[in-house]
Amino acid sequence: NKRYQALTHIVSQFVGLGIGLTPSGDDYLVGLMAFLLLKHHPANSCYPSFYQGISQSKANTTPISAITLEKALNQEYRENMHQLIQCLVDGRETNIYPQILEILNIGSSSGCDMLFGIRDALFLTHYFGETHVD
């Protein structure tokens, strides 16, 4: 419970962090939410903290990034993000490199920041002993 209480504050500190059309902190949150807030993921219970943290801080970022964060809260992403997440969830033994490469090509660093968020979401899932990541 203490972790959840701090989560809203932590999320709000990421919003608008960095420079550019979509700051790095926002892109990272998009990647993190893409996996952690999946419908059947145990961390989905953190949704209210993400929602509140983003809602409180969206004035600290660019308009386009605020829209992107709101869409991410509703699990709305680019098609290549959906494809990568689906491959990870399904545990398919397919080559995910094409999806990763497409995401890397988003913006100057946005795709890389999103992938860091996904990576950390996978690490957190594995660290806390969930069966969603092998």
C-alpha cells in the first residue's frame, strides 16, 4: 500500500521530464503503461495512480504528449506497439526485431524511451514473480 501511495507522485514527476515534442519521461510512461496496465496484468490495479499522476501533471508537458499519455491510459497505441505487446503477452517464439525496429524509428528518441518503459515493465513483472514474463 505504501508503494501505491507513492506511485501517483512518482508518475507525476515523469510527466514532462525532458525536451522535445514528446518528452522522454512521457514516452517512458507510455511504454511502461503499455505492459503494466494490460487488462489481466496484476499491476493493472495501479491504473488509478497512473491516471491521477498524469491528470495532475499533464499541464507540465506538451499538448501532443498530453494526448499521447491520455491515449496510453486507454491502451491506445500505434499498431507496432500493439503488435510488440501482443507478441510479448503470447510468448510467441517469433522474431520481434521488426516491431522493435519500427518502434525505435519513432521520433528522434521517443521509440527508444518507449522501449525502455516496456523493458522496465517486463523486469518489474518478472521481479515480483508474476507468470506474465519468462
